[in-house]
Amino acid sequence: MEQILPSEVEQFIKSDKDRQIIDVREVEEAAKGKIPGAVHIPLGLLEFRLHELDKTKEYVMVCRSGGRSERATRLLEDHGYKVKNMAGGMMAWEGKTE
């Protein structure tokens, strides 16, 4: 499983339009603020919403501390997606939120 540092995420996304952030936290967590442009799909729904994702894109998975996003990363990898896990989750994020 490939990791990406929070400090690298913003540049990673800006460098290619075919890259996207997916926030797998619960609704009430994401409502407190998420990375701008991130798509919110709670971990429990991710497997049921795989059809919404594009295998030609690359994804960065984000949660509160990195554990749930690690599980999400493995799930997507198992289904053939290109994906990275943001190490430390939102607890390590120092950028803007929306």
C-alpha cells in the first residue's frame, strides 16, 4: 500500500486532473471540515459506491487518523484502482478545509 504525506496531497492533486481525494469519515466528522474538493464517501458505503469511481483516475483516501483510509485503500487496490493512503489523516492535515 502506497502512502502519501499530508504536505504532499495538495500538490499531488493539482499536478493532475485525474487525481481525486476521497474522505471516508462518517457524516458528522466530514461536516466539521474536509479537504477542499474531496468527495465524501463513508467507509461503510465505499464498497457499494465503487461504480461511481473511475479506474483511470488516481485516488487519495483520507480519514481522521489513517486507519479507516488504510482499509479503504486496500479495498480499492483489491478492485484494481490506483490509490494512495494519506498518512496521519485529517489529524495531520494543515491545509485549508471546507
